[in-house]
Amino acid sequence: MTSKRQFHRYEILIRVLTEDPIPSSMSLKDIIDEATTGGYNMSLERKVGTQINGPVAAKYLKSQGTEPEFFNLDSEGNDLDDEDSG
């Protein structure tokens, strides 16, 4: 049965200003660290917050390269631990 749980999806915009190009190998964590303690300037803006259901959460997880099992869902958005057999 489709999960009755609700999930939340956010889009967050990060703007970074630097004097030099950011290396493509630099992680987001390292960019944020540099912006908070080093020579980068950064602004953060929450663009969208949306409540989604299990099937949509499963779809987004797959599109982000993560298995739906991350939230204990199958590929259709059903709860994996829903063992209601009787």
C-alpha cells in the first residue's frame, strides 16, 4: 500500500562570489566552509518547500541517484515495512 507518510522537498539557492574560480572537485561542504570562515562570500535563499507523498518521494530519490529504501520505500512509494497481511 502506498505510504501514508508525508515527505518534504526543498530547493535552496546558494550564490557564491569569489576572486578565483571554484575548483570543480571542491565539495559543497568545502565551499560552505570557505564561505563561512575563508575568502568566499555566500548568500542562501530557500526557494521552494513542497510537501510530497511516497510515490513522488521515491521518484525524486531515484532522480537524485539514491534508492527509495533510503526512506524505507519501495520503487513505487510503498512502505517497505507495511506487512499488513491480516
